[in-house]
Amino acid sequence: MKLLDLFCGAGGAAMGYYRAGFTDITGVDIAQQPNYPFEFIQADALEYLAEHGHEYDVIHASPPCQAYSMAGQQWRKEGKEYPDLLDATRQALIATGKPYIIENVPGAPLINPTVLNGAYFGMNLRRTRLFETNFTLPFVLLPPERRSNFRMGRKPRKDDPVVPVGHFSGVARARRVMDIDWMTGAELAQAIPPAYTEWIGKHLIELLEREL
């Protein structure tokens, strides 16, 4: 099965799908992604989707999250504006008729999303993410994330949860906790752990195999 990874970044989501069993993966991003671990095409994600979406079996999209993130809300107060591509992405995905996943941050207006966090996968990590799908995923009862005493610029304590935002300290530790060994600190700050999409991908493969 061919999987299209839109707004792909450095490939945290893609690696999860690969580990789940998807081996034909193409990432698309408007910015060059030299560390993306699979086939990469530099292009506008929605333009590429409109032209080539029918060529893929499954489509994942991670449209920009700054319009909904806490940091983005603060920057908006300072007069900065960020694109809100979520609804346009959803409508374009629906038009393909393919199974799709939309990933974004808490606060994003996703429809009946599945919520995943690091604690669910045994990670000492604060990174909750929402996943809207047009197929059914199992109900998830999330364990609480560990309380963080994170302060920007301070070296984290040994037992502190990893909080990979901004110019955070402890990049090597974040790579270990997130199970990502190929990204820079800036890329980690935008990435989701592969475990999230590996879990989704395995359930999706089971659904697709039952339909065959």
C-alpha cells in the first residue's frame, strides 16, 4: 500500500507508519527536508494532494499547528499570523475518498479525534496530539502525563519529562525518549514520536485487510 505523508516535516509520523508495515511512503513538504527518511517531494502539500492524491492508498496530513498551539496564541497577541489550513486539508482529503489521518495539537478543531500522549506508550514525554480519521480506532483511556517543571533554557533534571519545544535542552535525551535518532533539535520540536502513528497504522492495516 502507498502512503502519502503531507506536511511531512522530518518524518516522525512516517517512521511510525513504516514500523507498522507501510513500506512505500512519500513525504511532501513546502520546505526542503534533508533528514526525511523516505522518498521526499518538495511541493505545496494541498496542490500535490489535488493532483496526485488518487495515486495513494492512505493519506496522513499534519497541517501547520501554530494557529492552535499555545505558543501560536501568544505570538498572535504580538501581531503574528499563521495559516489555518485544517479545513482546506480535510475537504481535500474527503474528496480523494481514501482513508485519511489528520494530526494536530490540542485545541485544533478536529472532528471526534483520537487523543494520544507519550504516557500511553510508556514515554517520559509531554506531547499530546489529536488524530482525526475517517475510520474507527479503538477507544483509548489515556494515563496522565507527568507534571513538568520545565523552564526554557534550564537543563532538565534526570526525571523531568521531555518537553521538546523551542530551543530546548537535552536533545540527545529527547531522541532516546521519542525513539528518533535522525533529527536535529529543531526538527524534534515539531515531530511526533513514531509510536503514535505505528499504533494507528497497525489498526488501519487490520481494517484494510479485513475488507480485502
